[in-house]
Amino acid sequence: MMPRANHLSGSALGLGLVAALLATACAKRIPLPEHLRPAGVEELRQRMQKAGSPVQKYFAEARMTYFGADGRIKGSASLAVMRPQSLRYDLVGPHGGVIEAFATDGSQLQLLIPGEARLLEGPATPQNVDRMMSFAPLHLDPQGWVALLFGEVSVPAGAQLRYDDTAGHFVVHWSAAGSEVSLGVDPRTSRVVTAQVRQGERLASTVLIEERDPRGLPIRLRMKARVVTPEGSKDESDIRVILRDIEHDPAGLDAASFRLRPPRGVVPEPIAP
């Protein structure tokens, strides 16, 4: 009789374990409160627009940690952003000097490399933005970059909407220019927390907004992107950005702030095709 008793005890223990695992799995589901359920994607779009930051422009210090083919690199930059499509950063070296400056007003872009006495200029296409900001090639035009740095992504009217009860986020999905875009949106704040772009079966880029300031600006971001070098090799960049000392809507930030002046003796040169 003893072996029979052991067999029953083992079966009971196994059933109990399965039940416990199922209960744990169910406990991890995050139900959507009924009052947060939108009637459709149009209502969610309206919520997202209403939840956008009221800030129109800002200065900040950006602390960056880059992981890529060359290992881990830390740096800092001054950052200026102005709606709808103006962006500038000045990358500072370990001794306090600017080692690279980038600026765009949305139609043209400039990249200054003081150490090489070069100032590159050209149209602000997504391809040129990726080339000049090679550490984070997110395939965005200036307006897309500025929106991202305000924590916003424009959702088209025909997007698809579902709720992911494992992440506790709305998932908004649409196709654009041969890519598949997916957003994770917090139901309670109606703000973007994740954004992914896929090209075919390949994940091209991911952005995580990990923290915002009281006025809704992202202050901790993580960006991953697939990088193809000129030699054709493939790698992935992973950059983490922390914004500090943010100045909201500074009076001195205007259109002239997003135009670089060539240093003496430096002749601007066009970006090669």
C-alpha cells in the first residue's frame, strides 16, 4: 500500500504545483479598467493629444551612455529643442570643448566637426539625419525627432488598437513607408512609453521612455537601432539618455539658435549623396 500512497501524494503535489503556476500566471494579467477603455483609436488619439506636454521649447543637459561596436562610451551634450521641427545638440568632450555640433531647422541640417575644420550642410531628409546622427539612426525626419524628444508620436487615423494585458498598455499599430510601427501607450496617462519600428521581419529600432518630468517631457530614454556600416556589416547601437537641468520655454531660444556659424576659415561643404 505504501507505493500507492506515495504515488497519490506525488500526483496531488503535481496538481497543486500546476494550480499555483496557473494562479501566478493569472495574477500577472493587468486588466483594463472599464472607464479607461476608449471607443476606438480616434478617441485614444484625442486623449494622447490632450496629454501632450504644454512646453513649446526647452534647453537641457543630456548625459549619454552609448553601447555599440566600439564598446561603452559616455558623453554629455547641450540640447535645444523647439516645436515643430528644430533641434540642436553640442557634444562636449572630456575637456569641455565642443567636439561635434548638429543643428536643423526642419528643412536643412548642419554638422560641425571642429577637430576636422569641417561644416557639412544639406537637406534634412531622414537618410541624412541618420547619417549625421549615426549613433542613433532611428529613420526619423526632424519633425519626428522633435516629437520624440517631447515624448509624442503622431498616430494616423487608420491605426489598429488593442490592449496588452501582460504589459498593461494599449498597443497602437500601423504601416508606413514599408515599415511597421507599434506604440505602447499607458492607459492612465495616455502617453507613449514604447515605440518600435520593424522592416519586414527585422526589428529596426526601439525607443523606451522610462521617466518624464512634471511637465511631461521625457528625461530618461533608451534607444536601440540596427546599424549598417558603409562596409556593409551590421551592428546594433544602444544609447541611454538622461536629461538634466531642463529650462522650459526659455526666452532666448529662437530660430537663430538652430543655425550653426562656420568658424573662421571653414567653408561649408554639401553632404555627399
